[in-house]
Amino acid sequence: MSTKELKVAALRNGTVIDHIPADKLYKVVSILHLDTCEHQITIGNNLDSAKVGKKGIIKISDRAFKEDETNKIALIAPNAKINIIRDFAVVEKRPLCLPEEIREIVQCANPNCITNHQPVTTRFHVLNNDGEIMLKCHYCEREVRRDEAKIK
Amino acid sequence: MSNNSLVSISDYSKEEILAILDSAASFEANPNRKTLEGKVIATLFFEPSTRTRLSFETAVIRQGGSVIGFSDAATSSSSKGETLNDTIHMVSCYADAIVMRHPLEGAARYAAEVSPVPIVNAGDGANQHPSQTLLDLYSIMKTQGTLENQTICLVGDLKYGRTVHSLIMAMSHFHPTFKFIAPDELKMPDEYKVFCHKNNIPFTEVSELTDNFNDADILYMTRVQKERFQDLMEYEQVKNVYTLKNAMLENTKPNLRILHPLPRVTEIDPDVDVNEKAYYFRQAQNGLYVRQAIISKVLNLC
């Protein structure tokens, strides 16, 4: 790795989430509950990126995220790159994929849905409607397009 | 969670639907069967719906069961801020099954998840009302002798009308042909047209009522509600165009039957009531037998 790339300190062990669109960085922080995470975390944002313009990067020391955890961010940052680091080397490059069901992080767009009125954990089924990704509320059964989904 | 709950018509397979209709037919032949003796059924109506509540309660009483519950959220502890979760847990200490009507969509699915006893959804907002769908199917079966290969015209508010949406889902097992007759403001939403395409169900769409149902086996009328219109002038026009009159039935098929989930307002002229093709009051009566069958099924009695 050349030194000019190291705008954020290198990591010995842990997880690097790179190529997060800059405007989604803090959503990713919230979805992964990094605000209450006790490991060392380095966050960089608005870094220049050839791929996404301005990007964000998050490095979490000594914690390897499980796949179902990182997949939670596939909805808002589908092109983010997950690298698991051990001894300064990338031991796993993990592509993101949308889970079949999304819990908790999406708010139902239907104001008359029970989840917007009572303490109910939201659940959405991910559907592929002729190539268009739709989220269907498990409770009120309304569907929204992926880009219309409201992140809590 | 009790797996026996009935929340949405899509919870039931084709075989389960047919079994419910069989069971309803036997209740029609003999409605007073004491199979619910010693059982307590709760009817929790978080919004008033007298017609549906009376139908369910009669179904329980005719089978020898007892009913507890409330008919309006104002008289329940939800008015004191109790969560639905707590109300369901509390009532399930007393009742063997819960029939629930709620103004919020998804309330029944949520209740079914937290409840130790079966939930029967008697309507959750604009979402689902499966006992209505099953009584519609029973009425089609009874009047046509089969559910297969029916030509069904759906008329009126096809945009917000949950009964027509559920009917499309349920009939998809039985090779129907649909005709959607609605004003532009209240046309069938795309997701149901996509559903028809995916399931190879032929359908046509028109905006005129007159002379457009002469090939139909079932004419399913729905109420066009004033509050759906932003422009009240348009409502007045639509209301008059979408009124079914007896004279309009002259060239229809002899086996045609007219269904309506009721209450009707102006969409069916009272002069249709004397026509033998008018079936909506019998349809409401069929609701009793179907609800007897549903309660028996969720309690594993048939």
C-alpha cells in the first residue's frame, strides 16, 4: 500500500468500511450502532474519491463485523467496501448483499402503519419486482421502492 | 405466537380456502352446533364496525360459545394509553381466541405475533379483512356452483377498496377473468395489475359502467366514498355515472349475481333489490356461516 493513500491511519486488526457516500456516513454509524461501540474508531469523511466523488471511511479496531451486520448497510451504501484486516493485511474483501429481510433500520412510509404508532420493531421483506428492488412492510403490507425507503 | 391466526387471505392456501367454504356450507345446513361450548371468544373492536362485530358474535353464540370484548376503543384501556401488546396479553389470559378490528394497518399481524391465542383479523385499517374475502368467495361458489373460470367485474373504488384487492388475490387460484370498471381517480393500483400479469390472469380496464358487464358472472360493486375526491364536482359526476339501475341488467347473463360488501349508499339503486340477480343481502348472511367456519378452524375444531 503506498503512503499517499493513507489519509486515515492504518489498522492492525479490525474492519474497514470504505467508499461510503459522504452523505450516508453518519447513517452507517447509526445503523451499526458505532456511537455505543467501545473499540477504537477512526472516521474520515469528505475524502476525495474517484469512484463516488466525496467518500467516507470508517475503521474499527479489533472488531470483525459479521456478515449480517455489514449487510444492514447495503440498503443505503450498496457500493461500500468491507475489508476485514488482520496484521495490517486484508484477509477478507466482502461484497455487500441485501438481506431478504430488513429489521429495525427502515421506517414504514405509511403513516397509518402500526409500527409508526406503537413500539414495534419494523420488518421489511426485500422483493425483486422485475429488476426493481421493493421493500414490503411485514405489518401493513405496503411496498416502497428501495430509493424511497426512509431510514430511521 | 399462535400459528393458527388468520390475518390475511394470503395466509391460506387454495386447499385451506376450499376447506373453509366446505365447512361454511355445513354450518349453513346446521348453524346451531354447540362446538364452542365452554369457549370464550373476545371481540376487540378498536374502531366501531357493528355489522362485522354482530356477525362474529352471532357466529360464536350459535355455536354455544360466549363473547367478551368491547365495541369501541373509547371504552377500552387503550384510551388510557395501554399498548396493543399489553391489551392482547391481558385478553389472552381470558379468551380462547381473539377477533380484532383495528384502525391501524398491520395491527393484526403484530397482534398475531405477540398473542398466545389465535387472532382473527376483522379488518386492520385499509389493509386486510379476510373474513369478508372468504364470504365473497362463498357467495360466488354458492351462486355459480364453482369458483373456477369466472368473469368478474369489479366496480367503483378500485384504488382504496381493500375488498377488491383481497378478492383478486384469493381468486388467483381459480383462473378468473377480471374487468376493472372505475373512474380515473379510483383506478386499480399498478401493483395488482402486476400481480395479474405475473399470475396469467387476463383483465381489461374501462371507465364506463353502462353496457360493460353483459358478459359477467359476478358484478362486484363497491362504495365510491366522497372523501376520496379532492374535487367535489367530480364526486357528484362519478356518483351518478356509477349507479347501477335495474334497467341496466336487461342484457346480462342469467347466472349473473350482484355482490356488494355493504353498506351501500347510492351505487346500487333500490330498484335493483327486487331483481333475482341482487345477492348482496344473502351475501351478508353468508358471512355468518363463513365466520363460524373461521372460528372453528383457528380453534382446530374442524
